[in-house]
Amino acid sequence: MTAKHALRFGALGYLALLLLLPVGLVFYRTFEHGFHPAWAAVTNPQAQHALWLTLIIAAIAVPANTLFGVVLAIALVRHRFPGRGLVNAVVDLPLALSPVVVGLALYLLYGTGGWLGGLAGHGIKILFALPGMTLATIFVSLPFVVREVVPVLREIGTDQEQAAETLGAAPFTTFRRITLPAIRWAVGYGVVLTTARAIGEFGAVSIVSGRIEGKTETLPLYVQSQFEGFNTTGAFAACVVLALIALATVLAMRMFRPNDASLAMPFGGRGGSAGTAVLTRFGRRKGYGAESNVVKEEA
């Protein structure tokens, strides 16, 4: 029992030291002079624009990476194609590269003299504007949905999908009614990670944005600018806003998450086979009625 309690308190103490203490100190420093100074710091036009720009970038990057991640995960797990191993390795590149390197690469690509630098001459502004900041955010947050969905696809196998095809289901119908329900929570956790990375991205965005106050300054950049300007209340208040957004995202996932039993049996069939689960979904449409002999035997 002593070793058990020591391990438990050691783990909790480690988390408290690395997570709860710093975050708690930020909240304390934010409101140590009262609520009004912190509220004024996050409701001024510069802070509101930074928050709005951050949310716009996240609203573009998260759906794009979610759609791309699901499609790529299915391609990697369900299909075999030349270069599959290379693609699987390249997906992890944003995790290995420093965000500053990503920002510099985009700057060299779209800047003056870059391969795509001529776009600015045609009225398409990438650097120091929303498109460049969005591209940088999409790049650094790209792997999360893929890496959450791939192991789940491998775990569930292809039995139910093949049963659906046997019953004549179209590919999109199979995805919508069989694959997506099985991977929905993996997609959800990938979305949470992608959102957190998109909202908190600093390094790559700081290079391609130009950090123009009131124009291309996201909330993390606003935090640094306020801290460098010795406005600690404004910096800490913006940090609290970022923390609350991340906390709200995680709580939303927890609220809508089903219990463990429903996760273990996403198609409702306690002890049933893949064929039974799919027949209950497609049997009526294909003329097998609810009282099909197959269903009776599997019940």
C-alpha cells in the first residue's frame, strides 16, 4: 500500500508542479488587481481583433485538417498504393519540424524571389495576410486527426464494411453508417488536438504574419507583444482567454461522449457479429425484414 500511495501522490505531484501550479499562477496574476483591469485588457479593440483573427484561422484550419485527416487515414489503412510508406512518414513531418522552420519555409516559398512569390504581383497576397497565417496553421496541425483515426481503423477491421458491400450498400453509405460511427470519437479527439494547436500556434505564424498590430496579430502574438510592452495584466488576461477556449473544447467533448459500453459496441449488438449489426442497418432496405432468419440465428 505504501508503494501504491507513493506512486499515486508522485504522479499527482508531478502534474501539479508542471500543470496546475503554472496555470493557477497565471489566473492569480490576471485577477490580483480585480476583475475590471483584466476585462478591460481583453475587450480593447486590439485584443478583440487578435481573438477574432485566431478564431477565424482555427475555423478554417480545423475543418480542413479534419476532412483531410479522415480521408488520408482511410487511404493509408484500407488501400495499398505506391509510396504509401513515404506518405505515412511525411504526415509526421510537422511534428518533427520546428514551427519556426515551417514559417521560414513558407516565407521563402511565397516571398520575393520565391517559387510562388509572383502571386503577389497578381493580387494574391499570401505573406503578412490571413492566407499565409492559415497555411502555416494548417501545416503544423495536420497530423493529429490522421494519427488518432489510423489505429482505430486498424482495430475495427473491415468485416462490417465488407458485409455492407455484400448487402449492396454504396461506398458513401458504408462510410456514413458503418465507418464513421466507429471512428467518430477518434475524429473528435483529433479535432480537440487540432483546435488546441491551431489556437495556440506561435512560431510559424509569427514569421508569416509580420506581427502587425490590429491586422495580422493573433492572440498568442498579442500575449507576447503585451508582455514585451510590460502590460502584464493584458498578457495574463489573454492567456486566460486561450486557456478557457481550450478548456471549453475539452469539456464539450466530455459532455457529448457516450459511456464506455456504447463505445465498445458502437453498432448496438451485445455479442452479435458484424453481419448481424450490418443486417439491422441495411436489411430492411434490401428486403431482408427485421425478422430475417440470419438475425434470428445470431440473436
